[in-house]
Amino acid sequence: MDRRYERSIPEIIGDLLTQFPTLARKESQLARAEMSEKITQVAFGLAFIVGGAVLLTPALVVLLQAAVAALEQAGFQPTAAALIVGGAVLVIGIILLLVGINRLKVENLVPNKAIHQIQEDASVAKQQLRSGHEHQRAA
């Protein structure tokens, strides 16, 4: 019979207890690395929002004035020209805000890889305990 199947439950539990700190440390390192990636993702999302707002403000003022003037020259009343331009810019601004907010959603920031790995490790540990217990009873 193979030696690994001759192990007693105390031996299996002892192995589990000696290997658990290493496993926990590795899982912790994985979780920290993944959270670091998520924090970077948040930083880039915020940078895009701030950068877009800073760059759009002065550019939009100039372009909007030019658009209103162009519509006035095309025959629109000044009020109608301002409403058309303002409405179009409002829609574009809302789209940009929604993209930035989407990058900050909680489900995009969960450390899924680390959670999945911990679940797999727990499953393997349970299987090893069951396997060791079944072989112990069979012997």
C-alpha cells in the first residue's frame, strides 16, 4: 500500500496545521497584490474624471460660444442656439461621468482571484481530510 494512504488523521491534521501558515501567507500576498491592482484601477478612474473635468471646462466654454455664434449666423434665435448647444454638451457630459463612475463600481474592485484561490484551497483541504479519513477507516 502507498505510504501516503497510511497516514493517520492526526498526521493529516498535523500536516494541515503546519502547512496552513504558509498557505495563509501566500493567500494574503495574492490578496494584497490584487488589492494593489484594484487601487491602481481606482486611481486611474479618478484621474480620468479629474483630467476630463479640468481639460473640458475651458475648452468647452470657447467651443460652446463658437457653436452658439455659428447657429446664430445660420439663422437661429440666440436663445434657441444656446439651448441646442447646451443640451448637446449636457448629454456628452453625462456620458463621460457615467464612464468614470462605472470604473469605480464595487464589483469591479473585489479581489476575485484571491477569493477564488482561497475557495479552491479550502476545497482541496477538505478533500484531503476526507480521503485520509476514508483510507484510515478502510485500513
